[in-house]
Amino acid sequence: GDYLVTIEEKSKATFLRAYMNWRCMSAGSSRVCVRMVGHKMEESYSETLKEQMSIVEMPLSDPPLCISCCPVSGDLLVGCKNKLVMFCLKYLVINQNLTMLDFERSFILHMDNFVPAEVAFCARHIAVTTELDVLILKLELVEQSADRTEQCAHRVSTLEKPVDEGPSTHTLPLELDEFIVCQKPVELLGEESKLCGIPITLESTELPTEDTKCFQVRYLLFRRFTPDQSPFGFCEETKLHSVQLLPVYQTAHEETENKKELLSLFCFFSLPHIGYLYSVGNSVELISTYQYSEKSEQAVLTPQFLHVVTSENLQCFTVRCSAAAARDEDPYIDTTVKACPPVTLDVCTLRMQLFIGPRAICHFKNHIILLTKADTEDITERRKPARSMLSRKADSIKSRTNSESEPGWNLYIINTVSTIQLYREMVDYSRTYENVKTESCIHLLSEAHLLVRAAIMDPSFLKSEEKEELERAFRESCAFLGDCYSRFDTKDYHLALPYYRMSGLSMTEVLKRLVSEGDEIQRYERGFIFYLTHSLNEDLNEELSKESANKVLQIFYIADPLQLPHILCSPCMRNVCPLTAVKYLQKVEKIMPSVVLTLTKAFMALKMGDLTMYEHEMDSYKETILACGFIGQPKLLRQRKEGIVIPTEFAVHLKEMQPGLLVAATVALHENSKMELEEADTFFKMLCSNSENTIPQLLVDFWEALLVVCSQEEILQELLLRLTSQYVWRISKKQIPETKPLKTTEDLINSCNHFGLICPWVTSIMSVGSPSDKDYCEDISKLQSLLCSQSINIASVLPVLEPLREAGNVGLTIHVLCNTRLGKYEEAIDELLKRCPDAAVLYAQHELKDDNRAVWWNKLLPELCKRTRLNGNDCPVLISSLKAETLSVVAMELELRDFLSLLPEDGTAAFFLPHLLHCSQRKLLP
């Protein structure tokens, strides 16, 4: 709200007044109206209200001692003896052309034996001080039901038993009035602050409605100080001043330009010689303390600076609000992605300006408003001890001299230095420490960085004329900090990486900043090597020039030679001279030989086209060891460019010359979490130049090989489904693999339990298959082997197998295998008797065992009898199946009576008699 609130004294009476529409006075209008707070304004006055200032009288039962306006909501908090009164800002719509401001008294906080000296109010947070106590509270919304509205009229904050702090000054007998009683200093944070011994009662003064908000009080901080014993002043002069709550908002973006969302909240208060800055938003903690060179009179906190006035100076200190707020806003701060100077960074004094008699200070945008008075009275008189300051019984309203008759008052409006100019000065000043004091240089650049960061977090940043300059300065400050952590030997050397990333500099640009030209040998610090190592190991879309790549090679040979094999595999080093690389690798090999180093030498040999050297290196280890060697550096086989997996020249060569090693290496990468299944698919498709929908044989070889070692059930089922789909697709489309499969069905059965032995009845059916099936016998047998195992989930692959339902004997075997795995034995027998009766008995011998033997006499025997009767002697297969095996099995398993009940009534006795005799004799055998 655009209003002005004052505490005015006239005729020994104190008034609280709010001035509305006050800007019209500066435009020349002299019309003024006076009204009481909450007074209803008639619509007929609308025209005059536009052109006149309104003075709103705000009556209180006790004289107001201090006030604070919330910068977020515009609400007003008034401090009186033993209570705080809150007035809620209201917008009154008189008509469509006029909206007026008014206040409504919302609630009262009753505080026993508490006389506030200063108060601050922001975003439902309250900071209130006495001479030596600070209390910070938060008003929290309480969820309420409709029937609890009345309960919110009076809400009492319950307190735990306070800490025993000795006798209270409020209850001292009169004869002790000449003594100064100093209680011990206390700091209570969070829930502990309830023990401060200050009971609070919250009284709601609004008329209860459906929209009434119910609050409760939460204690955040209580701190009690003792009189200052420093040599700068008398202990009686010690009292708190300049309590302030400072909000910091979310960094503005284009889409949220008109929205201000509170991010962090800070509280500042000060003693004469030391100031305290707390974070009170997400958590309550002390951020910084400020030591003044002389006794302070008043201070004002901004997101960038702390301005303090003393008896003769205006001092300016740096603050850590932006560092704390940045961590509240961005979870990636303090990682390898982003960085920010620490909140614990020591504060420093920027400048001191001499003024005569500074009395008060305030801040607005880029202006400091300073009130001074040239005082002629003796300093010793002004500093004469005043015991009444510590007496809580002293009257809160003291007699005052008529300031209008006093000479020497001056008002100064000081324009602060622009952020960009001050940033430049700090950067220039930091260069004086560049080669002398490492920490001082980093400290100054950190201050400059925080200065710019605070300006960027300001809500008005998007509309600032310096927007582009500030963004450029931010990136530049990141680059300067990256330089410091790269050049200097500091414990925080790892910060070089995030700062360079935030600067937007390419690796080539960083190299130019830090590496001298020519062949001279430099000393490279840990920060620079850390930055290079991480940058080269990531998939950046930057290729270094030949000169830069060779320089990087030289840097690592000097600083960390064991990293050379890994550095050479980076996509950024694609233009490196392979001959130079091999020379360096040979030197490293004498110190620390390894499989990765040997593979890297072979890679470089391929780049040079030296196949003799390549074969020599590859023959140094067995193929299994070489396959495991790729785990140490997967980029020997695949790299990424703009997020796309690209096979290396090494992988292309292995595909042609040693596909088995390539597949084994890829399996090793997958099993060691260096390559995901989808990534492997893309890798092999890119390698074999196949389209997205075409599966190369080498990828099928990889799936088959991975199936041998895979132990994760989810991936196992995915592989089985993929292999089944591919086998079915090739069989149904009559597609022959473009390359010879690395493993036959027999190899897979012998090495992998997910490929089962093919059932004899399947082999029997396939033996009478069509000649065309011979071309795809490997895919057919692998598919049948998968279905013969117990690993595959038949229900999940049924839709995939659908294209083979009518595919002759292949389809028959697949259909019967599925019915068998699903426990549908009777349907399987029907299918066999219908399409291949020769295999029915063979199927029964293999599948109808144990719990399923009853299918012999419940299904197979009746079906054979039925079909034999229908076909007669035209189907000798049925008769032989019935006579040769089925009746023998039934005679061995059933009792004679049960066996007889199964025989057909019109059957030939001679045909069944031998089996009946066998069944009856079986019981007679001992």
C-alpha cells in the first residue's frame, strides 16, 4: 500500500496516524480530510477523495511506542506497552474508478511485563526488542472447521516452564532500585525459545466470518544480552537498536515477472558495538556478526549491504543474504554443477565516510537518506551514564526538546554506487592480491560475485537498465573465481569446475586463460587438473583443436600421467595427434602397465592405420581380459555427441574382425552398469547402420550372450521377449540374418539354462517339415528351445507368437509347446491327433508324467479309440499308437475294473485281451 504512518506527539498526548493519498500534496493540492479508521466512506465523496489527502486516526488504548509496516502485505504492526496490535490493510472499492486504502484491527498479542523498544514485521514474522532482549515470533495459520470460528476469537500460546534465570527485575523491592541487575546472556533457537518466560496471548479483534483466519504463535528465537563491557563505552549505554526483517524473493523470470514469491527472510539487530544477522526463513541460524570500530547509532540492512551510522561515520559492510537465499532457491548449489561463496565467508568493510553528528538512516532503492545534527554539547555530557535506560519502570514517554528551535539539522540523500561500478572496483582491487595473498584475492572476488548475485535476485532485475551488464558481470565473476581456484593451491580447488561451468566458457577459452603459449613447462594446480579431468570425462559437444588437444596431453603427462588413457578416449580429444599420444602412453606403460592402457594404444594404432601395432597390442592379453578391460574405459567403444551414442573406430574395427570380443565387451559393460539395455540397442544399430526398426544380428548375438549371465528377473524377461519377437519376425518374414550368428542353438543350450533341451516329439514333428524351413532352422530351433525352458513367461509372449499359428509344423510345435507350458494337455493332444498323430504318443511319453499321467486314460485312450473307430484301417498310425503304447501304459497304471470300464463296448476282444491279461497278472505278481 502507498501510505505513510506516523507516531505524533502533541500536548503530551501521542497519536497514531496514517496518511493516505499523500502524493497529491506534492502535486499542489491542499485538500485534506480526517477520518477514523474503519469509517465508511460514502460514494458521493468519490470525486473529492481522488484529489485530497486522507488522515486516518487510529485510536489505541495505550500510547504507541513503535511501528512496522510489512513490505509483503502492507499490514501494520504497532508496539504498545505489554502488547502488539496488528492492523490489516484493506482495499475499499468505492466505485469502478476509485479504490481507497483503510485498516482494520485484526488481533492483539498480549505480552506480560514486556515493553517493546522496536518492532519489525514481515510475512507474518515479528521481531520485537526491549533494551537487551530480542524475541522473534511467527504467526502460523491454523486449519479450522466451520464450527471452530468462535474458538479463534481468543487463542492463548501455551508456554513450557521457563528457564530459571534468578529473580526478575520486575519484582525487585524498592530498596534495590539503586542497583543494576544483569541477567546472564541467553540464546534460544527454534522450539527451545519457548522457554524464554514471555507468555503471549493472541486475541482476535475481527468479526468472525467464514473467511476469518485463525492464527497461532510459534517462537523462533529469543536472545538476551548483558551490558557491554567493551572499552568503547559505558555499560549503562548498552541497548539494542535497528531491529529489521529483510525479505528476499525468488529470482524473477520472464514468466513470473509480475509475481513476487518470498524465498528467504533475514533478521538483523544490533548492539552499540556489534551487529547480528540471522536467517529466520526455513531455519533459524546465525549467519554473520558485525564488529564496529566505534559506537553505532543506527543501522539499515539491504540485500547487498549493511549501512551503519556512528557518531562520526557512515560505514558500509557486506552481507551474506544472497549466499543464503541462493541455497534456499537452488538445490544444485554446492555441487559440481553450480557453486556460490559460502554463507560463513567473513564479512568485510567496504568504505567509511565522515559525517558530523549522524543521527538516523534509512534506505530506498539506490539511495541512503541520512539525518545529521551538528551537536555542540560536550561529548562527556552526552555520554553521561543514564541508569534510567535500564530501568523497566521508567516512563516509556520521555520529555523532548523542541527540535524545531534547535539549529544544525541536516538531511542528506546519498546515491549509492551502482552495482556494476562497485563490482569493477572490487575486481580491480582483487588483482593487487593476485600473486601475493591467495585467500584475499578469492575473498574479494567472492564479495564481487555475491554483490552481482544479489542484484540479479532483486525483483526489479528484469526491468533494470543494467540487466545485460549484470548477467555479463555474473558470468565474468564466475570465470574469475574459476581462475583463482585453478591457479591457487587451495583446499577448495574443486570449485574451479562449477564456477567455470557457470561462466559459460568453453574448454578452449579456459585453456587460453591458464596455459602459457610455447613449450615451456608450467606448474599446474589441482583445481585446473580437476576441471580438465571432469570436463574431458563428460560428453561435451566440444572438440579441441589439434594444438589444444596436444597441450592437454602434455599437461596430464606432467600432472597426472595415469589419467592419460582415459583422457585420450574423450570425444573432446578426437583431433589429438595419435603418434604423440602413443609416445606418451609408452612412457606411462613403463611406470604402470594396464589393460586399459594397452587398449588405448591399440585405439591410437587404428587411428594411425598401423594394423601391425594394433595386432601386437591386442595379442598382449587373452580375449576375456580384453573384454573386461573395456569396463575401465567404455569410451573406447562408444561416445556421445549431442546426446546420441556413436560407436568409435575401435568398435567398427572389432565388428568386422572380432565380433565375439565386441559382444563380450558390451555384455561386460552392461553387467557393470556402464551401459543400459536401450543404449546397447542404439549402439549396435548405429554400428551396423540399421534403421530404427531393424534389428541387426549382432544385437541379437548381444541379447543371447547377455541372457547367459543376466541375473535380474526384469531384464531377463525383457531379453526373452525381445529374442522371441526377433525369432518370430525372421521366421514369419523368411528373413535370413545378415551375418552368421555367433552361437548355435546347441551352444546356447550348453551354456545357458534359459535355453532348454528341445523335446523329442518336437524333433519328430520337425523331421517331416517342409524343405523351406531348413533355411531358418537356427531361428526355429532357438525359439523352440526358449519355449522348452522354464524361464520364459508364456502368457506374455502369446501375442508375439500369433503370426506363427498357421506356419505348418513350426506353428504346430509352437502352439503345442505353449499349451503344454500353460497346463492345457488335453488341447495339446487334440491338436497333435488332428495335425500330426504320429507324435501324439511320443508327446504323451514325454509330457504326461507324475500328476499328469491321468491324461493317458482320461483323454488319450478315449480319443484314440474314437478316432480309430471313425477311420478304421485307413489310419494305421492311430491303431499302432493305441496298441503299442497307450494300452500298455493304462494297463500298468489302472485296476482291472477301471481298465475294463474304459474299453469301448464295440471293441474287438482279441485286440484288448493281451492288455487285460497283463493288467490282471500284474496284481498276481509278488
